[in-house]
Amino acid sequence: MAVVQPFRALRYDERRTGPLADLVAPPYDVITAVERGRYLERSPYNVARLIVPETPGEAGELFRTWRRDRVLVEEAEPALWWLREEYEGPDGERHSREGFFGTVDLEPYERGVVLPHERTYEEAKRSQLELLRAVRANLSPIMLLYDDPEHRPRHVLAPLATGDPVLEASDAFSTTRLWRITDGEAIEEVREALAELSLVIADGHHRYETALRFHQEDRSPSSGAMMAVFSNTMGEGLVIFPTHRVVRELPDLNGRFSVTPVDGGAHEALRRLERVERGHPAFVVYRAGGAAIVEARGERQLDTVALERLGIESVRFTPRTDEAVGLVDAGEAAAAFLLRAPTLEQVRAVAEAGQTMPQKSTYFYPKLLSGLLFHVV
């Protein structure tokens, strides 16, 4: 069974640090070296100093210093935290998404309580394990999905998320707000609602597997749970965006796929792609000569799996169609593979079948911010 709990969060004291917007950052795996520099310039307390440090030891020492100096303060009592995000997506549209912060007990995948849907890589897990050993805290939440048509957590938590939020951070594209929930009956209802459900990792596979490995070596009760945001796949604004691939060399498509040229450019091709039946792989290839829909008729695979078979190398990823197209138009890339997002049903089906998708098959945008809350292990 899934064990979901409130926790005594550690968080920034904004009276000492300044506004939260200057302190938060996206997860480590989407921060480039240039972006890291920008986050560090925002504040001497920006969370990028912890999640992408010069060395794990430096992060551990800094984390302990911030706790000692009360830059980071611990909540008086355990709580769940209701989350509301409003943002502009890669599609240029405004969206909203909700869920709640809590902790989940770590379980090996074979028990069927927590399920993955994407592959992981040992090098990334090694570096995260070194950081976790040094800091002994979850610095960023993972995202877990659950299916609840009765909306039990929302019914008891959302009505309590009223008035001014406890935490709020905004930038040019998004606003994130958090409300502290300590009501015992509401928390118990949430725990019961999720107890018999399987949870699918939407984002944070490497961090989950790292936390599990750390607990297996550490064996302390506190290391047996990790911080997560729980999001219902029904009625809470969850949207999957595609991640497009931009390549320097275009592999030969002849004989392996059917290729149908499309007049009207990349955006028209993507519109037509959405009408292609989901039973077989399909995607758009855009190059200087125009756009085409590429299909593998007669096959029963995910789009990204079929694309992976091409063996493309030196791939650049982006969720933004205009960026992918612009790189080709500027002569910086030979082609862009423009994809449709997998459905939530496809993600769960892959997870429940014990399979995994290729890297960056899904993009649960926006990435959850690091630095809103911390969970000490």
C-alpha cells in the first residue's frame, strides 16, 4: 500500500533571505551552466547552490550552515501543502495545475506501489547519491500521479487552501502558491484515499531510485520516505507536453517509414499529426525542404520508441516547436523531429506493464520548483 504522510518541512525564512522568487530554481537536470550562473546571481541563498553545487561536500556544508544560521527554518508541526500553479505552457496558452506536497514511503518497483515510466541512467544516479549522502535532505520534490475519479484529496484539501498563501513565487511565465494544511481529519482522508492506489512517477525517476538506494544503505527510519507532489490525473489540470528532438544529421527514412510531405510548414504538419490514429507510431520531420509526416504503419509502438530505432545522435531537446524550427531555419541543425505528447493513459499503461519509455518521452510542464520546501532525511 502507498504510505503518504504529512511532514515537518524545512523552508526559507524570507525575512532573512529576501523574496522566494529569487531563491527557487527548476530541478538540477534542466539547469545549464549559463542558467546556473544566473540563479547564483539572484541571491547568495538561491537553491541552485545546493542542487547543482561545485561539489557534494560543498552543498552539505552550505545546507548545514543555512540551518544553523536559520536561513532555513523548520515548521512547528507536520503538514501537507496544497499547491496551485498558473503558467504559460510551451504552446503559448495559459494553464493551471494543482496537487499537494507530502512524503511517500519508498518502495521497490517490484512491489507495484510506485511505478516508473522512463528509463534511468547510472551516472546520473551516482552523482545524486553523492549529493544525498552529503546533504541528507530532499532538495526537490518528485511528482507522483494517482487516479482518483472521486477526487477525495481535492475535496478535503482545496477548501482549506483559502486566504493568502504561506508561500508564493512568480516569474514572467508562472506563479506558484502553497497553503499549509494541518487539519488531522483532512490528512487522514488523504492517506486513506491513496493507500490502495498505485503511484506513477511523472518526474524524478533518478531522484526516487537514488533515495531508495540511499535508504537501503542508511537504514534510518527518516530516510525511508521522500518528498513528493501528488497530482490526480483527473481534474487537476495535468498536461503532458511533447519534447521535440533537433539533430545535426538526418538519418535515412526510406524503406522503414512512410513519409508524406505536408504543405504549410511545421505547425500545419503538427495539426495534421494530431489526427493520425494513435495505434501506430507517427511524428513530423522538419527540414529546409519543408515538413512531412512520418509513420510506421502496422507497428504497435510508442512514437518515441520508433524514433529511437533510427539511432539519432547528438540530440538537442526542446518542448517549444518554434525553437526547434528556428534552429533548422538558421542552419544550426539538419532536421527537427516534432512529436505529439503521449497520453496519460499511455503513460500508465507502460508503467503498469513494467515497461519504460525512452528518455524525455514525456514533459510534465512546468517542472516543479526546487527550494519551495525541503525534507530532511
